[in-house]
Amino acid sequence: MKIPNITAALALSLAVAIPAVAQSDPAEDAKRIETVDKWFTQYDRNRDGKVTVDEYSMGKSYFAALDANKDGILTREEAKAALTPRKRAMDWKKMDTDKDGYVTVREWTGTSAEFDEHDLDNDRVLSRYDRDLGREMSRAENRLEAFDADRDGFVSRQEWPADEATFQKRDRNHDGKLTVEELMEDVKKKG
């Protein structure tokens, strides 16, 4: 993959993974739309005006997030909609009314389903840890998608691009397979 393609894919994946927290800037919106147009053209391999899961290589979870109507086909409009700021921005800092660095269920201004979607550690509090965990989960899903050559849902030693010691360190249950959970970095140690 060429560097511009990686940049476009990264920009798209970040737009999906990170909730909008600021008002839109027309110049930034134009850049995002240009980026998604380039990205869409790259992934629409058969040039039929839509991207399928088979054409998309950034992971099934990103595809599902972009596929607004859940029909298994990503249109250019769906991709552009994912890159433009949402009408109702979720500003976590404003929601944190007691300024303790956490957003509780009582402080949350979105729906309960949205809260649950962001509360990845299921502790009923939104924190930086939840955001970090969400980003790392997306990265791990992308790693699995990239390394799982036979598409069996895990990475075998033969598929693993690094050395044996690194594989063994990640294979926590020693079953010879790396799952999404095992491909995740330890967010707690980082934060």
C-alpha cells in the first residue's frame, strides 16, 4: 500500500473511531470530502460506485460503522457522511459537569445506547481509558484483518509477520492462535 493510501485510510478510520467533539470547519470538511473521494475510488475496485466488504481492507468493524443502512454495501454518500461532523456533537468535556475527568451516566447527554457503545470496560463511567481502549480495539481488528491470510478468524504462527518470541508473548493462552484480544496492546500499561 502506498503512503497516500495509508494516509487516506487512516483519516477515514480515525473519523469513524473518534466521536466528533468540535464544530465543523468548512475548509476541514472540504479536505475530508476530498480524502474520502480518493479513498472511495481506490477501494471501489470494480468501479461500480459502491464498496463491498470484500473490497474494503480496513476491518469489518470499520465497514460496519460506515455502512449506515447495514445493507453490506458502502456508498460514496455513506462514506462522506461518516467523515462530516455529526449534527449533535458529543463534547465529553462539557458533559463532565463536576470536572472530575469522567462522564457518568447522569452527566451523559446522549442516548443510553450511545453511552453503552462508548463504555468499553462496562464500568458505567466514561474515561480516557474507554477512548484508548476503543482505539486499540480498532487497531487490533485491523491487525487481525491484515495478518489473517486464510480468513479463519485468528492469526497463526505461520501468518504472524514477527519473530517466534513476539508471537509467544502475545499468545497468552498458548493455543497457537492470536485473537483480537491477544493482538491488543495493554492499554493499562500505556496510560
